[in-house]
Amino acid sequence: MWKKLLIVSVLAAVTPQWAAAGVLPKDSAEQYELTFWESIKDSTHVEDYEAYLQSYPKGRFTALARARIERLRAAAPKAEAAPEKPSAAPAAKAPPVKPQPAPAAKAAAEKPHPAAAAKAPAAAAAAAPPAKPPGAPAAVSEVKDCAACPALVALPAGSLTMGNNASDASEKPAHPVTIKAPFAIGKYEVTVEQWNACVDAGGCQRSATDAGAPRTAPARDLSWDDAQQYVKWLSKASGKPYRLPTEAEWEYAARGGTSTRYWWGDPMRPGNANCKECGAPWRQEAPADVGSFAANPYGLHDMNGSVWEWVADCWHESYKGAPADGRAWDDPNCRARVIRGGSWREGASYMLSSTRFKYDASVRQSQNGFRVARDLK
């Protein structure tokens, strides 16, 4: 069943040929634009609509996006509780692209969201907690390199089947990967407090959405380039080689030794992920503080939902030719980067451990954040 179903009323007026079919072409530019728009259409952040206009300057919703921007800016002075947002966004936000594996790449800084086209709808939440998934290492240890450093979980070398043959084309083929060396990855996503430590030290730019956010909320509205600034600063501050996790490391960590749709099993269950169909605590306006939902078998929180997480790899349309040793799959002059895990705004079908999407490396979007990783020597 395709996830890329047409939201009729919007498309009927602009593309009657699609409306007649009821479904957009798979991996089409039109689908990416529609998915991008669907994921931000209720946003209260000017930056989201600006990102859309930068990605689709002649798109079908440009007039509506501009109108929303004007309305939000006009209303801003009335909302005294909301401090004015600094114009920290990069001058040229690359366009985001799809909520699933986004296709090509031009300015398609595609927007992560609705990801895989063929992801089956999540089953209704079951009340009883699932049995602990198999495969967790006998012991994982926590690492903290400095007072301002994110807490890490040290993971052993190991193997996984990466991807999903029953889902979107970008997640195929499912293939064996061996993580040959142990590594450490953030127990939580980088928080507002941790990001602001970099800002205060002059190593990072302030995030437009952090003003007024709880210090333990995930830092967001951050680009891949922003994340690179942070790990560079953190490496210097801690004396340790911080980086973004590779895509294979990220999925290895997210699965927690399991091979099911979600780390807790195949049906959706409440309390395990921060998404709009995943149970409390959830609110539409912003993600919950990190650690508000259960940890996976590796002791990692919020790998599913919360905010989309940047990883090191360049975007590829499928896993054909992907490295089998867990290293980052990069290309010269790559601009479209992989983002994983879904966000609090998506539904349960985006919480799958295999869900992936892409954005241009310079795009800031209010649902995008990251967690750090480093080698263990």
C-alpha cells in the first residue's frame, strides 16, 4: 500500500491528471513537493515556509506559503512570549526533499517526512508491553567526555540486515552490514542546552526555534552543515574525535539488535516513540524533552520520532552498491545528505527503523536535529 496517497482537494485544482488516478507517480518531483507541503502546512514557523519557497520557487503552493509567512510575521508582535527569531538561517537554504527517500537532488533539499511509499500502516497500539527484543549486547557502557559533552553509549562491533525489502525503493535492497569496530553514539539527541554551549563558545549559530525551548528539548532547525560545526567544536572542546554517525551505524544503533519493523516489535505500541500516533506524551507544537520515551535495547532514546537525525552519508536512491562494512557512503561534491528516524509530526508508519529521507546539507527545517558519534580507540 503506497504511502504516497493523494490528498485530493489540494491536487485536484492544480493537477487533474493525478487526481483522476488518485495516486502520484512514485519517486516523482510532484510527490516530493506535495509531501514537503503536507508536512509543513500547519506549521507556525516562518522558516518552514521559507524553506519551501527556496526549494520550490515556482511551486504550486508558493502563493499560500508567502501568505502564511506574512500572517505569521504580522502576528509575531502580539505573541510577546515568543521572542523574535534571529535570522540565523543560511542565506541559501538548499531545498529539502522527500518524506521518504527523496529522489534526485538538485535544490531538492527535500524534506524529511513521510518516508517510505510502501510502508504498511502501523497497527493499533497494544496495551501490554512487548517482550524485550533479542540481540542486545550483554552490556553497553555510558561515556561522557566532558561536562558539556552529550552522554554516549558505547556499542560493540556487530552485524545487521540494513534496509527493508517490503518498503520504499530507497530502503532496498535489504543487505547484510558488519560494523567492524566498536563506536559510541549519543544516548539522546543533542539538546538545546548542549547546542547553546557551542553557540556561547562561538562555534555554532543560534537556532531560530530554540528561544524559549526547554534546555532538555532536542535542538532543531539545524542543517547538516550546522551539525558539522557542532562536532568540530565538540572535538576541540573534548579532545575526542566526534562526528555524525554513519547511516549504517545509525540503523544498527536504532534497531538495538532487532530485525522487526520497530525495535519493540512489528505492531505500534505506545510509549516507545515520539510521534503523533505513538501515544503520550505528545503535543503537536514541539517534540517532548529527550528521554521522555522508552529506551531501545541498547539504552538509546528517541531514535524513532522526536526529530529527524542527520547522518554522515551522501544520499543515494537505493542501497545498490552500498558499502557492507558500515562506513559512510560519500560522493565528491555531495550536497544531498541522509536524514533518519522520522519526527514527532509524523505518524507511526514513519517510525520504522529503516525509514530514511534526504535534505540538502544547508537546509534548516524545524523538524531536523542530530545525535553525535565517535570512534572508540
